[in-house]
Amino acid sequence: KEIFLNIAECTLAENGVEGVEAYKKAAEEGKHFHIVLMDVIMPGMDGFEVCEKLKSSKETRDIPVIFLTGKSEIKDVIKGFEMGAVDYLLKPFNKSELLARIKNHLDLQAAQKEILSLEKKNAVLAMALTANHELRQPLTVLRGNFEMLLVSLHSQELTPRQQKNLDKIAKSIDRFSEILESFGESG
């Protein structure tokens, strides 16, 4: 079974330094890497150093890094994961396996972003519900006091301006209640 990935753009680098520079250039252009595949063994800056650089930056720490390497000693595999890699494949690797792992890590990354988005939405909703609850009590007090004021003024002759102001207050209390009800319904 073949796995196909729709890869719009791929950036190649000959070594670790070029890889870091390629990322910086892409970021300046408003582009971002979705995944990094690299060898541990590279001239200048090895893969472990590149991975450490990526993981130490807020902008790049969430990019999945997969090592494709001939360094098969367990200490190297462990170091790869300790540096922040999400996977470690030994050469020679199977193309279908590599594509499956890339797809899995991209899917996982998308799911993690969705979870963060949902957590943010839930936090906003919780804040709105708390605010709604906290505003209802003073509104109830305001409405009750306003109704008592109307009862006490019932026998008095009000000027048109006074009556207009009381009507505005009543409409504002009703509108405020409607707004709180609409928030309560959306929760």
C-alpha cells in the first residue's frame, strides 16, 4: 500500500548551517516548515545541534524533527529523542515507512493544534459564562430596586423628562438582560 503526501514545497540544505539559514529565510518570507527531515551526520553543524537550535526557539520548537541516519548506536537514538526529535529512522530506510511516519507526525501536529484551539475556545467560553453569572446578580438587584422606585413614584406626578429617563433605564435593564440571556444560550 502506497502513501502519498501532498507536499507543496520542499526546502533542501546541504548541511546544518544551510538548514538553519533556510528556515530563517523562509520565516522572513512568511513561510514556515511543517516538518524537518535530516541526518545526524552533517558537516559543520550536526543534526543534533540543528535540532537543539530548532527546539530552543519559540518559533520552531513545535516543528517535528525526524532523523534519517546511519548512526545506529542506542546512545545516538536516545540523544536524538533527548534533543527533541519525534522519530529516528536508520538508513537504509523504507520509503513507504518514511512516508507513513511523516504522515503520522503531520496528523499528530494538526491534532495538537486543534486541541490547543479548542482549549482556547473553552477558556473564552468559561470566562464568558463566569462573567454572565457574575453580572446577573447585580442586574437582579438593579431591576428590583428600579421596580421599587417605580412603585414609590407611582402616586407622584412625573415630568415628561423624568418619565423618559425612567423608560430609558427600563429599556437598558431589559436590553442588558437580553444580552446575558443570549450568552447563556450560546453556552
